[in-house]
Amino acid sequence: MRVAVVHSYYSFDVPSGENSIVDESVQMLLAAGHDVEVFARYTDDLRQNSLYALKSGLKVATGIGASPSRELREFNPEIVHVHNLFPNFGTRWLREWRERLVATVHNFRPICANGLLFRDGHVCLDCPNGSPLSSLRHGCYRNSRAQTLPITARNLGGLHHDSVFSESARIIVLSDMARDIFSHFGGPIERMVVLANGVPVSQEFATGRPNGRWLVVGRLTAEKGIAQLAGYWPESIPLDIVGEGPLADEIHATDSSSVHLLGALERPKLLKMMAEYEGLVFPSVCLEMQPTAVIEAMAVGLPVVALAGNAGADLVVRFGAGQVYSGPDDLENWLLQASRNRDALASAGQTAYQRHFSPQQWSTKIEGLYTRVAEEAKRIEGS
């Protein structure tokens, strides 16, 4: 099948799981024998222009801007798969491809300026609940009202006026939670499909004997909850933190001999060492979409102890791959429970990974979706 992938790459100055997921999905499609062409725009290249901020703001606010349509016509794809258009593509061009258009929504930006539904240390639904100017008042995107303004303007009409939601033949969301949230705020549930990203993890990493230490992986920002975790982590249990970010100094300052910050690690090295840990802790205080670290832990046979309320906790409950804690008071108990049941939890996690998150499963499911959309497009275009 001939597939066009459209993606605006975030700056590589800040590690982006979304960029990596898009690249991995392209490789999986190529490996499955599809003819794939990527139509991309790169923030790192475009921002060299002195007017970049103004131009990108206008694109976001109006939908008028860069279009890949001419190149798409030359490629003549059966499917156009859009990942991220923000902030380097316009959206007006989507209408031309609506019958063949599949879009993956990787974050909550269609209803939230910062994409996280998170503000001031807690989940925030002010904007989708009817106060869209709240994001502007708080400067939710990069703590800047000026940079938030275009997103606020775009989101004023709600999901009914969002081009990706209104024009796509199918909208891929990454979890049941995301589907429920978007549908609650006006998303077309009849066109939304829950399809988790495939996460490539070689089974050579799924070995190792537990070393008695716990692991947490993630960017060191407020919504990830890692700095808070370091502050209430049990002194009797060793914890290693892999990641970097603005809260690194706060974690370094934690007066705990059991918490160790390892910094950033390349993914192959991380996966190799991951299976040797007692388990993974996922303390995110935001909702999340599809936490890759949790799925990687499941793939290598690592139990997960996740904070209640985030998507990692949903995975743990759904697949029996770990435990869920509610806060500082019961964390140690659930860590000990997970250690005692490590083998059973690890086995459940690996089974779930193979059935739902492996590249093979993703390829099968996305091919089925593409086929249905392409067949519908042919009927519509032929009528």
C-alpha cells in the first residue's frame, strides 16, 4: 500500500517521544513491505528565519500555511497519515484528502494549549469545560501569553471546528482514556479508533535477575511527578532515576541516600539494564496518552507500580502487570507487594506486550485500518 506520512518535527533540542514514535512507525511500515513517503517540516530548520515565531503563530491561529498537497498529488497515496501539524503546517489542505485521511492524535493540544491537560501541579480541564481563554490568562504554552494566543484562538471553536477532527476519515487515539476525553468534549466517537503505538523492544533485553533496585524513567518536569516521588520515596528501598530536565537540581537536592539520579541514557543501554531492576515506578501526575516507559518495562518483564489516575495505571489494571498506588502513604506497601509477586506480574506484562504493543501487532492493526479507509475512499470517489 502507498502511504504518505505527514509530520512536523519538534525541535531536537528537547527529546521528543512523538518524533521517535513517528520514525519507528515509518520503519515498521517499510519492514511490512509498504511504499512509504514522509512529508516533513523541521522546527530546527525553520526557526532560523527571524520571522518564524510570527509565521508559525499565524499558521496555528488561522490554519493557513504550508501544505504538502502538491507533493502528495505527485506521490498519489492510498492513505495520508497525519501525525503532528503543529506548528509548521497549515490545516486548510486537509479537506482535499479527507476520504483517505488518517490522523493520530498524540497529545491533548486540540483541547489544551500545552497539550497535557495539566497546570499548576494538577489536572486541568478549564479550557474544554467552557473557559478557553483560561489558557491565555495563565500563559499555558511555554509560560507565555504571546505564544499561547495562537493556540487559544485555534481552539475557541472546540473540536467541532478542529480541522484534524473534522476532516479525517479515522482518528487514531492511543488509549481508552483519550477516546473518552475527546468524545466527552465533542470528538466524533464514530470515527475515533483506539490503536496503541507499536513499541519495538528486542526480546534479547527480556532477561536479567532483579538487583533489588527500583527504576523511574522520564523527563524531569513537573507533570511527570518524578521530583515529588523523590521527596517521598521510602528510605529503605534504592531508587535510580533516568532522565534529564529542569527539575534535576531539585532532585539532586533531595536529602535521601536511597535516591540516585543517573541522567539521560541512550535507549538501547536503558533497555539492557531495565530488566535487571526490581520494577518500574510510574509517578506521572498528568493523565498521559500512552506511556512508552511503561510498555517498555512490560516488554522486558518488569513489574510496574503506577500512580492512580494516569494512563500507566490504566495499563497496569487492565493487564495485571503491576500495582497501583494512591500516594506517599501506600507506595511502600505496593512496592513490596510487586516484589513478592514479581514473576506473575512480569509474565502478565510480557504477554500483554506481545498481544497489544509489539510491532507485529501494530502492523496488523494499522494495515486493517488503512485497508478499510482506502476501500471506503474508492467507493466515495467512484460514486
